Amino acid sequence: MGQHSLSSRIFDSVIIVGITLYAAVCILPFIHIVAGSFTTGAELLRKGFVLIPSEYSLDAYRYIFSTSTLIRSMGVTVYVTVVGTVLNVVFTALLAYPLARKDVAGRGFVLKMVLFTMLFSGGMIPSFLLVKQLGLLNSLWSLMLPGLVGAFILIILKSFFQQMPDSIEESAKIDGANDLQILYKIVLPLSMPAIATISLFYAVAHWNTFMQAVLYLNNSELWPIQVLLRQIILMSSGNFGDSGVMDEGAMPPAQTVKMAVIVVATVPILLVYPFLQKHFTKGVMLGSVKG
């Protein structure tokens, strides 16, 4: 018994050490990025790798926040992320629910069409022509409508809906509920873990949108944060860029600006995760069905 307990403790210790080392490998680069954004260019050049700055400086953040351009761009990204995610979740749920029901006619054909889009796409030029013909160029709708329903996420949500007992829907129909009432009052509340997961997928995609904005938006006032930050990096590196985006005076070292840009673009979306984390582990059917 004692030997078994000793071997178990050794095994647990090895697992803990391994996980700790793996976590350190993952977190140290991000700590370096954050620390490097708050240090001076001279210290960063001298040390190369900084975890705790000895010379603190906010020059990089003063530079990227020197005008209202970044605040406006951040507002555009927040708007696209919030509105786009809500539209994505609503329309994905509206399509996934009927596809999850076996009594819906034509569901097999529609599902095959969805799977087809996962394997083949029109490409960049046909997509651009479609957006242009729809009159969405230089509009924030061009960042939200083309990818309104993600095929892979749709299949995930459909599979999740299929796992629900038929008795829940049958009981609701006996009480006089229609399909939409069943979806929004019963199915979706019980599917919060899945809804939270796909919402995070969609939100991260909208927050990181870059190529669509470059293709569809010519007006710099509509640029999301990722496009603007790219321009800031180009300017700080001495490369081409929109000179009207930022004030080029008193420009800090390019390396610290790049790190500050990464922090500004990453931290806001990271702060969303703690609010959704509780839904990832919550039981879907907890308390809904007995026996």
C-alpha cells in the first residue's frame, strides 16, 4: 500500500512538473511581449529578452495612442465583433436547429450543400465581385455578412442539438409551444456551453479580421484595429504606410512599438474568455431531465 502510494505521488509530481514546464513555455513569450512594450528600446536592444524591465517607458503606448485614430479603430472593431457575433450565433442556430431534426424535409440536401462549402469556395476574386455587386464595399457589413454562417461551426452546433432528448421538445409541444418558442426558450438556454463556445470562435474571428478589411474597405476611417496596427508597424519600421494615420514625430524604437501593438490587439479579446469560461464546464442537461 505504501509502495503504491509512493509511486502515485512520484507519478503525480512528474505530471505536475511537466505541465508547469509546458505552461511556462507558453506564457513566457507573452510575458516578454508585455514587458518589452513597457521598457526602453535601449534595454530591449541590450538584453534581447526581457521579463522584468529595469527601465520603464510608456513611449510606445504614447505613440500608438497619440491621436484619436486608434480609439476610433478600436470602436469599429468592437462594433463589428459584437454585432457580427450576435448575427452569426442567431443565424447559425436558426439553421442548425432544423438540420438537427429528423422530421424536416430536405435536411440531407441542405447539409450536403453546407459540407460542400467546407471543401470548395469561389476564391478571393469571385468573393470580391459578389460583395461589390451587393453594394457592400466601404461598408462594415462587408466584414459581417459574407461569413454569416460558418459551415464547421454549424455542424458543431447541429451535433450538439441532436444530443438533446426528444422528450424535452415533446413536452413543450404538448404545452402548446411552437418551433421558435422551443428553440429560444428551451433549446438555446440548455445549449449555453455550445453557444458560448461558438460565440468565442466567431468573436475571435471578427476581432482578428484583416484580409476582408484590406479587400473591401478603402476608407481609413472604417479600418478595424488589425489594419490600423499594421500601418503603425509599417510606419515605425520606416516602411511605406499611410502617413496620415499617426504622428511621425518622436517615434519610439520599432521593436517596442511592435510589442505594444501586439498587447493592444490581444489583451481585449483575452479578457472576454473569463466571462465565458463557466459555460464550458457547466452540464447541459443539469436539472432538465430526471430519470
